[in-house]
Amino acid sequence: MRNVAVHEAISGNEQAERDRPRTAKALVVVALVGAALLTALAATAYTDVGTIPGLPALPPLVRFGIPIARAVLDLAALATVGLSMLPKLVGFDRPERTEPVLAQARLLTVVTALVWMLAALFSLVLQALEASPGAAATTGLLVDYVDNVPAGPGLLTSAGAGLLCAVVGLLAVRFGESVPTELRTIIALLGLLPMPLTGHATDWQYHDFSMISMELHVVGAAMWVGGLAAVALLVAPRRGLLAEAVPRFSKLAGLALFVVGASGLFNGLMELVITPNVGLIGLVTTQYGQILVGKFVCLVLLAAIGAQMRFRLLPRLARQERTALLTWVAVEVAVMGVAYGLGVVLSRAPVLV
């Protein structure tokens, strides 16, 4: 009986060891997606986004469906970017170790790219309904929205980019790494470029310069968050591979932190400065400014977490010691999710309120 009990205890411990990585990965996904969606919904409810003075209130499906669809679009796009660039992070020198991971990544890329496409199309329908309260979602309404509102072509192009990423991803599933990683990553990154067009426009005389800054912000954030999520979900259970991938990602994350922070602050502060009768005091007097402050707080927290991982966890990973990496990653992606949720609302929030 004692031997049976010992055997059952050992089996239970082994099962717990196998279940722990799955639980940790689920925690990472829930932290990122949940934080982004809940923050987008809460910020939409708090602000005046989605309400048009003088017109009847929008249906809840439209008012709250738009930030949800946009958050899903952003998350699917960044996941596609992160999964596409994963081969660069794990390397190509030991295919017997990396191929099981990369095979999963290629298949997941197709899924996230299709979600990206569908979320962009759903966003297009909802934003067309928002622009024409009370109208039915007809083909004519969508065509008119695409013809007359800059966000229309932006969302349509974004949907096309998601479809293209899915097609290229299917080729990668079929032919493996014969489809170059660089090609897949570049296509995914180019697909991000229309996204700033889906927010509010500005008539600032240096509009083109501002657009470049927003493009850098979107691309940098997608590579940062997407790369971290891909490493956490697919590489973390393999300690030896993780010890090689995390230092490469850490260098990318440091550069992305600077680019995302600088471009985000520049864009947000410029919107306040160029808006008549607002200025920098709008950081506390307007909902737009308060959301911007919230994003800045997220950035400071991410910098602190990044420093913890770089200077305390990386040396232990290099020695292939057990660490609380996934716990820290879950916290980091939760903060990133909050930042993304705030960004969804910030892109639509009027600066004057």
C-alpha cells in the first residue's frame, strides 16, 4: 500500500509539473486580452467617446462594440507580428530544437491573421453605423463610409493585410521556413501602417510628421508586445531555448520602449498643444489628457518591470535556473493590455473633452 501511495504521489507531482506551464500560458493570454478589453470598455463608459451631441444615443452594440472590435484587431495584429518574427528570436542553428516551436507558431499565425481580418471588417461595419446613426448596415452605407471617411479605407486595407498574412502563413505551414521569416514579418508590419488612419484626424500643419510618429508607435508596440507574448507562450516551457531567446528579445524590448514612449508622448502632447484653448493643462482638465496620463503611467510600470527582468531574471535564465519569469510576464502583458485598451479609446477620444 505504501508503494502505491508513493507512486500516486509521484504521478500527481508529475501531472502538476505538466499542468503548470499550461496554467501559466493561459494566465498570460487572459492577462493581455482581458486587460485590453476591460480597459477599453471601462474607458469608453467613462469618457464621451461614442456619444454625439444633438443626436440620439448610439446602441450599446455600436458604442461598446467599436472599442472591443478595435482591441481585438490590435491584439490579433500584434500576435501575428510576434509569431512571424519568432524564428529570429529563437535562431535557426538547431532546427531539431526550434522546429516544434516554430511549427506551432506558423499555425497560430494563420489563426491570428484571420481574426485580424474579421475584426477589421467588423470594426468597419460598426464605425459606419456610428457615422450614420439609425441607418441599416447595407452595402451602400459601407461604400459611402469608405469613400468619405479616412478610417474606412484604413480598416479595409487592414483587413486585406490580415488576409494576406493568413495566405502567406498557410504557405509557411506547408513549406516551413522556406518561406522567409523576413517576408512574413515585413508583410505583418506593413499591415499595421493603416491603423493610425482609423483614429481621429488632425489638421496640424506638420500632419505628415505626426503620422510617421504614430506609425513608429504602432509598429514598435506590436513588435514589443507581440514578441513578448510569442516567447512566453511557445518558448517559455523550453528552458534551454528560452535562455537564448530572451536576451535577443530584451535588446528589442529596450529599443521598443524608447520608440513607443517617445512617439506616444509626442503625439499625445501635440494633440493637446495644437487644440485651441486646451494646451498642456488639458492633461488634467480633459478626458483625452487623463487617458494620456494613464498610458504614461503604464509606460513607467513597464520600464520598471523590464528592468527587473533584464537585471535580475536574465542572469538566472542564462544559468538555466528556475525563475518566476511567466509570473512577471503575466504582470507585464496585463499592463500592456491596459495600455492597449487606453490607446483604443485615446485614438477616438475628442481632445476638447
